[in-house]
Amino acid sequence: MKYFLHCALLLFTATSFAQTADKKPEASRKVKKYIDEVYWLIRNHALYSDSINWKDLDAKVKSLSRGMTEIEDCKPVIDTIMLTLRGTGDKHSLFVSKEKAKELTSNDPANTGEPIKGDYLGDNIGYIKVPEFQMMSRGPSQAFASELQDQIKKLDEKHTINNWIVDLRGNKGGNMHPMVKGLSCFIGDGIYGYIVKGRHAVALSNETVQDGIVIERYRTKNPDCKIAVLIDDGTGSSGELTAIAFKSRPNVRFFGQPSAGYTTSNSSFQLSDGAILLLAMAYMADANKKTYLPNIVPDVITPRKTNSSDPTVDAAKAWLRSE
């Protein structure tokens, strides 16, 4: 008897809650307009938009948005929309709040993120560690690309370097253009990749000005050097796209573990409140228009780095020293 009373009480409570929610007024015109703005961008640009059950999503959003009067109230709605997009298989699209967007679009050249690390490893091998770079504005992008190339130039001028290691492990991505521009002395001239959607493909090359970044290309002393590219499951998004750019170059081999699997190409859309919607719109392909799904698999899979050893670097050095 107590069990049935308990079930009846739960049913009554749930029904009362639903009725209370239904009694809330519809979302304000301002909120509806903002949601429609997000809807339109996803419908018209997202790679996976056709896989969304829009009728079901619309019912959820209308119910959830009841009583909302300001755009600032919309986070639960936006979270629901993005979670639905994620459920279609889209791992990469992202909503960036207006506060975070303001930070990422700051034009302060000092905002270059983690430091770039360069080193000479002996045996005529140069090493460059490329960290993630999240900024989206010209000043920091130019500063990052210039610093990356300067690190390579300093090592190359100071030492006799025949071969290089480019370490992209742990590079979660952000903005690929400063990374690729800074590494242009390795990636070289001509097309290094494509952005592919259906039958359409847009070529990418270092001759194209991206994000306003202009660099006078440094030419390494040994233009025919071998390059070992290091990746792991922390290499994602633009970190992966930067790795793919090396696929167009001869004498390159990949070492490490399979990448994170965010190999779609995102485009940025600024919303009316200053927030940014990053949408996966296409796939990134190499110079031969080959895509890398679900991820990039290294030519040589190695054990992970420990406190006492780095098998990936050791394997890369062994290959670079070989004939």
C-alpha cells in the first residue's frame, strides 16, 4: 500500500511540475530571436545539421526557454542545442560565451599562450615544441607565428642542423593559421591541404594571407631535411590540422600515439551578443585530398613518455640518424 501511495505521490509531483512549467509565459521576443539566430547558423552551416531531429529539438527548446526574458538566461537552451549537435557525431563544434570570446579576440600581442620551446638535441637534430594557440585576433597571431619561426631560425643559425623534430603532442588546437605560418619553412610552398565539404574543396597554401599574418619566410640551411612529427591523443583540432599540413612534405614520418580525432574544420560566427559559435563545416584533408577519420595514426606507434624516458623522441631520433 505504501508503495502505491509513494508512486502516486511521485506522479502527482511530476504532473504538478509539468503544469507549473506550462504555466510559465513563453520566452521573450529577444530570447526567441537569439535562439533563432543560433538555429539558422547550425541549419545552414553545420556539417551534421541534417542529422538533427529539428522537431524534437524545437519542442525541447520551447519548453526549456519558457519564462526566459534575457539572453543571459539562455545557457541551458544553448547547452541543449550543442549537446544535440554533439549527439549527431559532431565532436568539434563549440559555443564560446561572450566573456570568453572577448578574451580570445583581444588584440594584445602579449596574449600568445604557452611558450614555444626550441632545443638542439645533438647529432645535428633540431627540436621545436609547438603549443596550442587559442587567440583569434591579428596581434597575438602575428606574434605567435613570428616567435615560432624565430625559434627555428635561431637554432638553425647557431647549429649545424640536418633534421628536425616538430612536437605537437598535447597541442589541443585553437587557431591553426599562426602555427602553420610559423612552421612554413618546413611545410614549404604550394598547397599543403584542403578544406573539403562534399564535392567542394578549398585549397590551403602558405602563399595565402590568413588572419592578417604576414611573415617573410625563413629558409632553413638544409632544405632537404627529414622531419619527425610527434603526436598523441592530446593532439586535437588545429593541432591535428597542423600535423596534416606536414603530410604534403617529403621525408616526413609521424611518431607517437593516434591523435584526438577532431579533424573537421571549424568556422567562426559571432552572435549578436558577442558570443561566438564555432561550427564544424567541413573536413580537413592533405594535399592529396585525403581525410583523416576518425584520427591521425602515426607511422610508428610508440610508448608514452614517462618521468625518466621519452620513447617517442628516442624513436624519432633513431629514424633521423638513419640513412
